[in-house]
Amino acid sequence: MKLYLAGPDVFRPDALHWAEVARQACRKAGHEALIPLDGIETTAAGIYQANIGQIRAADVVLANLNPFRGCEPDSGTCVEVGFALAIGKPVIGYLAQPVTTVERVERWQGEALRRQDGRPVDRDGLCVEDFGLPLNLMLAVPVRLVAGGLAEALAALPGMAAELA
């Protein structure tokens, strides 16, 4: 299968090395990696179109949904996941620590959430989803989530292939 690798890994200082290691892991599992860094585009619009093309060409999207620059996944990755889901592509998301959203927000803000009208509220007074899910329900419900990293996402592929058949 062709696997689009979504995530903020393209921003790592060792992004090219990461991409090669990821490509080898996919190849070893019998799949082809489609990685955003593979494109030749240099403009924002060009990169967007190239990534959308790769998602369209993929059979499955594997998404790094770990917190990025805060306590939520990378916004670009969320767009890629949403687009993939909208066009009927299955998505496997991975999280190193699949704690609940409430726990993740508490860790990020460094204090326990207070309760208002029985609901958890962050330090800004905003309600926090409390469904016991590791991500916002709009990601946690349609995406197959696995604990770990790319290796665990690759290991979940055989089960997904059976579901697709």
C-alpha cells in the first residue's frame, strides 16, 4: 500500500534523516511511503497542492497526532487528516502517550482543571472535552488511534487492510 505520512516531523532539525528512516520502515513492512518532504515545491500554495496530491494517491494516511507547539496536534496535520477522511481514506493516528484530553490539558497548563457546572474548565475558563478520549472527538472517533509511534501505526495496518476488504 501507499502510505501518506502526515505530521509535524517535517519540522524536525533532522527531518531528512527522519524521512529516510520512516521510508525504510515502511518499505520493510512492504509499503511505499509518501512523505511531504518528497516534493520539489517551495511556495506555500505549491506545497499544499503537492501534499493534497500525495494524500489522494495514498491508500492510507498514518498521522503523528502528538502534541505540537502546545497541547494539541499540529494544525496542518489535522487538515491532512480531515481531507483524507473526507475523501474516504482510512487514517491511523499515533500518540506516544494516549492520556485523556483532560489529563493532557492539565499537564500542559501545569495544574488541575477546575469544575464549573460539573464540567472541566481550563485556566482561561473554557470547557475541556471530557469523553475519556485522548484527542478531540472529531479526531478520536473517525481515526484509528494507536499508542506509540510509526512502528505501532505500521503494525496496525494488517487489521485495517482486513477491514477495508
